[in-house]
Amino acid sequence: MNTSCTCTSSDTFLFLRAWLRNPLRVASAIPSGHSLAQLITQEIDPAAGRVIELGPGTGVFTRALLGRGVSESDLVLIEKGREFTGMLAERFPQAAIVESDAAKIGQLELGGPAGAVVSGLPLLSMPPRQVMAILAGAFRHLGNQGNFYQFTYGPRCPVPRPILDRLGLKAVFVGRTIQNFPPAAVYRISRRNPLAFWQRSAL
């Protein structure tokens, strides 16, 4: 089994330092591993067009998206941590790097609609109002058939059912990897009635 991470030792140190500084903002003390990166990106291909990544950190999921054939110029990386944004700009010079709190995504001008959002955010440690702002804002940028991909270390979907109901969303279990440390699961969140959403948006 491949339990390796595509990060370097300096990446791990940077993640650990950021986690120690604010454990509620950084999902883990170490970057996500290769197996989780492959799992959370497995349904995304170049046909998705623009892809927004929330909390990319050192870019583990970003590399996996590039490996799926997504063009670097189609990536929008939204990262709050200044310790990560400079590194991301150096590693992915053609991607759009946005230094912002993900909860403000609905207020950002990000260009045309995206086909997918990949989230590395620690939703379980966030208050419900912040989770709702992130999801509602993300779906303002997603196309009619766009999906939001979220991982979790918990036993169930990290977005509570009342929030999904209020936003008209549904969550589907994609898979779990025990090769990641800690083991993680991925969920796909999408609109329950994309046609109704499109009709409302067209009014």
C-alpha cells in the first residue's frame, strides 16, 4: 500500500507550524496524503472546466487535479493562510491565487462558473453559520451540474442535514481511504434539483 505523501519535509514543517498556530483553521498537523488526493479528485476531469479549491495548503490536491488533466490556468486556489499563498504562487504560477477567508467566497469575483469545488477545509471545527456561508457562496460560483467535494476524518458527512436541507443540497458518500493518516472519507455535495435552481437564477 502506498501511504506516502507528495509533500516535502519542509511542507510538513510548514503545515505543523500553521496547525500549532491555529488548529481550528488547519484540518491536520500534516498535509493530506496521496491516497486522499486521488480519492477526492477521482470524479474530476478536464471537462469540468474551472475548478475552485478551498484551503489548498501546500497543494497536494492541486497536484492531483493537474494529474487528472485539469489545466493549471483553470484552477482558482482560495487560501487564507499567508504562509501558504506565496508557496502556491511559486508552484502553480498559471493558477489564480486568492488570499481570502473561504466564508467570503460568495462575495468574490472569480470569473465564469466552475465545474467543481474541492475543499480541504476543516468543516467539523467550524460553526454552522460559517459552514453555511462557505457552501452557499461556493454554489453561487458552481455551474448547474457542479459538485462540491469535501473530505472528513469523521464517521459521517461533515455538513449537518439541517444545513443541507436549508440550502437545497444533498450529500453522497464517494469513498474512504485507510491509507491516509488519519483515515478519511470523501463526500460529493450537489443541488437536489439543479433544474429548479437554474430556473430561479434565470428569473
